[in-house]
Amino acid sequence: MATRIRPSSKRCAVIGGSGFLGRHLVERLVEKGYSVAVFDIAQRYEVPGVTFHQGDLCDKQALLKVLKDVSLVFHCASPSPACDDRNLFWKVNVEGTRTVIQACQEAGVQKLVLTSSASVVFEGTDIKNGKEDLPYAKRPIDYYTETKIQQEKVVLEACSKEKDFLTVAIRPHGIFGPRDPQLVPILVDTARKGKMKFIIGDGTNLVDFTYVENVVHGHILAAEHLKPDSPLCGKAYHITNDEPIRFWDFMSQVLVGLGYDAPRYHLPYALVYGIAMLLWLITSLLRPLVNIKPTFTPMRVALAGTHHYYSCSRAKQDMGYQPVVRLKEAIARTVASYPHLRR
Ligand SMILES: NC(=O)C1=CN([C@@H]2O[C@H](COP(=O)(O)OP(=O)(O)OC[C@H]3O[C@@H](n4cnc5c(N)ncnc54)[C@H](OP(=O)(O)O)[C@@H]3O)[C@@H](O)[C@H]2O)C=CC1
Ligand SMILES: CC(C)CCC[C@@H](C)[C@H]1CC[C@H]2C3=C(CC[C@]12C)[C@@]1(C)CCC(=O)C[C@@H]1CC3
């Protein structure tokens, strides 16, 4: 019987490696001596020693070419939550992830680390120190969350010691840091339009914002601890900064750091949420004619006005996780990295 020669455990692929998190992950993996192949729909940078493969993760043949000689795959590709395109989310996050699993199994990949999201349990109501055993959201607020839930289930169910294919899901929350295309740019854009004057709710809600390097650290620890006899197999792990902060204090620190005014006036949460729902309905109905993207979506309003912070004690216990960059330093580094967005 022919025996398959196992590629080195330091040969890995990063699907979505051109994105915000993916690129930080690639850079750290290279620093740690991994040999890295990036698979992404777009190539946006170059790093010596990293090979780039442009393709759609829904295309199994394209994936197989890249995965045939790697033992570890990180899957951190997803359409942007801002696109709000249900068909695209299902095609990429659910069907595409099934294709990734099949390709991994056919290529003989041994470990798959999925970037899931802590939002898979978020339904718009308070979560305080939430643990991984919270049930998945029964009524997810948006299509992105709906498909992240299905994606995580598909990946964790595929974990099989018999098939020599181990999986684990990392659930970060509110990732921020240099080159983030979402949080800081959206915040600044909103401030420049004069819409960042208001605090939604009483402003005391605590939230996790997680520095990108801590998220990267969590992914690599998970990959290195994922073994047939480890507790990680088929499980999900929250990775946060472990320093919940008032949502509006975080926003204010970033805004003030970049020279903008902090929001001051309070608006009732229920009122803003109602308006966001109405706007979402109207823009959905108008979508065949005109594609308008409202700033205040129901998801953003819910995130801005409720508590949502998570315990990462499972990650600490099973993989020795501790954040490597504290929040104060993380905010300072992030602010300094956006000179072009200063007032
Ligand atoms: N940002 C956050 O706060 C959080 C993010 N996450 C998860 O982390 C992961 C990374 O997020 P982030 O780095 O912010 O996102 P990015 O959009 O920056 O990165 C995702 C990358 O995947 C690519 N991609 C999209 N569709 C495909 C496809 N069909 N085939 C191949 N590549 C594709 C994107 O290309 P293109 O840009 O051209 O679409 C992009 O380069 C995602 O899974 C996200 O769900 C979880 C929790 C919080
Ligand atoms: C308009 C303002 C009230 C808020 C502006 C900031 C927001 C753009 C961000 C604050 C929390 C962020 C967040 C995500 C996207 C950007 C924010 C809404 C995610 C939805 C990204 C994808 C996830 O998996 C969960 C994130 C939670 C936090």
C-alpha cells in the first residue's frame, strides 16, 4: 500500500490571507519560521518567501493545487459583513467552507483552524462574560452572522481523529489594529459626516475589542495545540483582549486620538434601533433599483448599545492563551497607524 508522505507541520496555507486578519497572520507565521501559501480572491501585497495563489475558495480544483503539500490550513476568508448579500454569504461561508473541508481531506491536510466569530451567539441582547457553551443565536441579526453559525457548525462537525483531520474554531470579537478596513475607517467616515455626535443608550455597555495581534496569537496557539489527544478537537474558543471596555469609551479614545470630538449627546437605544430596522427594510426593498448602504444598520446599533463581552478562560486553560498586547497600547498603536485619517 502506498503511504502518503506527510508535509512538514510548518507548511501551512492561509485562505483569506490577503485580508486584514489574514495578512497579520501571514506575517507572524513567517516570523515564526512557517512556510506559508496564501489563497485569496485577490493579491494585495508581497512578502518574501510567501507564495500567492489567486482563486475563489468555492473552486475545489484551485484549492487542491495549493493544499496538496500543506499540513495546516487557516481559513479566515469571508465576504465583508458590510456587503449584506445573503446569496454571497451562503455561497462563500457555507458552501465554500464545505468545499474547503473536502479539499483539505482530499489533499491530506491534517489540521484546519477556522476564524469564526463571537457574534455567532449574539442576538442583540446583553452578553456578559459569555462562555462558549452559550447556544448559537436562534434569530441572528444579519446574514453574515447566520452564515458564520452554519460555517462554524460545518467545520467543527468535520473533526475526525479516524480520518486524521482535526478542526478547531477561533471566535474573535471586534478585531482592530493597523490596516483594519472596517472599524476605524467607518468610525472616521461617520465622524466626518457629522453623525458621530450621539451615544446610543446610556453609554455604560461593556464590549470586547480585540487587537489583531492577540487574535493572530490565538490562531497560532490553537494550531500548535491541536492534536488527536488534546481537548481542542472540534471545539470553539473565544479569543479577546480580556479587557472589556465601555463601547463609547473605546470609540471616544480612537476618535479623540485622531483629532475628532467624542460623541456627547444621548439617544434612546430603542428609537435608534427602530430607525435602523426601518432603514434596512427600505434599502432592502429598493436594492433592485439602487444600492444604498446605511451607516446605522440594526447590527451596528445593537453592537453599539448592548453589553457583549466574552470569557476566554477556555482558551487560557486549553492552550495557555494570554493577550500579548494590552488594550491601552493597542489603541495607541492603532491610532498612530492611521495618519491619513486624522482630522
Ligand atoms: N473584523 C472583525 O472584527 C471580525 C472578523 N471575524 C472573521 O475574521 C475573518 C477575517 O476577517 P477580516 O480580516 O476582518 O476580513 P477581510 O475582508 O479583511 O478579509 C477576508 C479576505 O477573504 C477574501 N475572500 C472573500 N471571499 C473569498 C472567496 N470566495 N475566496 C477567497 N477569498 C475570499 C477577501 O477578499 P475581498 O476583500 O476581495 O472580498 C479578503 O481578502 C473573517 O472570517 C471574519 O468573519 C470574526 C470576528 C470579528
Ligand atoms: C456607526 C457607529 C455607531 C459604530 C461604528 C463602529 C463599527 C463600524 C464597529 C464597532 C463594532 C464592530 C464590529 C464588527 C464590525 C465593525 C463594528 C460594527 C463586526 C460585526 C465584524 C464582524 C464580526 O464577526 C463581529 C464584529 C463585531 C464588532
